[in-house]
Amino acid sequence: MKILAYFYDEMNILSKFKFFFTVIGFLFFIFNSVFISYSEELNKGLEIYSETEKNSARVLKNNGDRIKDLERTSIGIGEKVSLTLGGKLLDQVDRESIEWIVEGDKDLIKLNVMEWDKVFADFSVKCAMKKEKGQVTIKVKTNLEDISPTIKFTIYNPTDISARHSGLRDPDYPMDGDKSRWGASTALILEIAPMNVSFSGIFLIERANDGEGSEVPFHETNPEPSKIDKYNEVRYDYIGGGNDSLIPYQPPRSLPQPAEFDWKCSWYTYVDGNDCWRIGKKDYKQHFKATVGKIDPERPQIRNICVEVSKFGCTVKRSTSGEAKHEDS
């Protein structure tokens, strides 16, 4: 019996300890939750509100919520953002004590504080960024020392290029129905990713990258930079190939050799006369193929030629046979 009573007392003591620690844990949880809620509420007493000058390309193309889009914190190079310090405790802030601070990749932006009222500021993202993306944090300090509102922004360079056909042709190459010349062309509309930012007003330039001693025919890119519009598009990138001369019956001397090859190009952001960021960190290929076909029954002295040119996943094809029309795909 004494042994049973001993174990009973021991269990009683353990139960009391468990109950005690359970109560302590519960009280700690309540205190911690109240403290966090208080801290969050205190921090909301001052907030930084941001508004981009332009809408993102995605919202403009998809007719999205333009007002909400201006609050985004994903920003493209060249964009401008307005900042406002606000909140329930703003009336307690000494305007002269306001200090705007930039942390992170601070060299990517230029911050401007309005001297007439330091509640307002803005920043512009520099165009000559040398990496794919960067991050900046903007913080405000005031006489309310316990509150330091912050806002984070992610800054993007162009990351990739895609394209679609416009339906237009390069006037330097044959048009539909022209059987006297072989060749094909298309004017591509380029889309610059990412689309959740605006690259409006940024310039791009294309550079040939075939390498010295290349066996492919020499090719020259457009020496003039192209400007990105508000939809993050460039109009146009003309691609094509062909010849002005008639096509002889025997293996055509005017047909390029080799008759199938790739041109390699790199695209760069272009700032103050300099190539800056290589988009996609890769080459974009333009594939050319010319095929000698059968003798044209209407013109027995001539062989038909089919030309096919591809770039950015878009292909244009045209043959001197039949109706000699372009086919886009």
C-alpha cells in the first residue's frame, strides 16, 4: 500500500508540473500574439505608398486593372516611381525629421526627395543595369523612432524576346505573285519579356555574332537602335532572303552557298551610344534555306526556288511556283 501511495503522490506532482507549464505556455502565446499585433499595428501607423508612372505591358495588352497595376513593385529599367509617406500617425511626424534611405542595389536607382515637403519622393531606374534583375529597399526614418516603414522593389532588365508576324513584307524582297525573283520576307513584331513591367522608351540594338572566318554568307544587322513601345513591343524586325535575278535552269549561280545556314545575332539594351545588357545571355538564330525545285512547265528554261526564313519561332516561306505567295507560320 505504501508503494502505491508513493506512486500516486509522484503522479500528482507530475500532473501539477504539466499543468503549470501548460499555463505558462498559453500565457506566453497570448503575450506574443498581442505583442506582434501591436507591432504590426504600430508599423501600419506609417506606410510608404508607391505609384509607377506607366502601366505594365501585360495590363495594357489584356485591358487589366490599370489603377491597381500602378501599385506594383516589379519595375523595369527606365521606369519612374512616385513615393508618398502616409498612415494614421503622419500628423505626429516632424516633416524636417523625415529621412529617405535606399538599401540593396542602391546604384540602380536615383532617388529624389521633394524639398517643399519631404513626405513626397520619387525615383528613376537607371537604364544601364548590367544584370538580369536587382532589388532595392526604400526605408523612411522620422522622429517616431519605433516606426520605420519599408517597401521593396524588384528591378528587371529584358530577359527574352519572342515574336509574331505582322503580315507586312520587306520591300527589298519579292512581293506575292512575283515569279521573276526568288525570295521571301516578313516583318516581325518583337515582344520583350517580362511583360509585368514597362520597358517603354528603352532602346535595343541587334549585333551580328557569326564570328570571324565564318563560312555563312556575310550579313549586316540594322545599325539603328529600335525603340520599345508601351506594349513592350518593337515594330519591326525585318527578316528575309532572296535575289533580284532570274533563276537559270542549271544549278543557279545566284543561289547562296551553302543553301542552308544560320545567322547568329545578339540583342542588347542600348544606352547613351553603348551596348549594355545582352538579352537572354544568348544568340538568337535566323535560319535560311533555299531549295531548287522542279522545272517550271510554263518556263522550261527556269527552275523554281523555294525560300524559307525563320527567327524567334516564326517562319516565312515562298516559292516561285504556283501563285508565288508568302506563307507565314
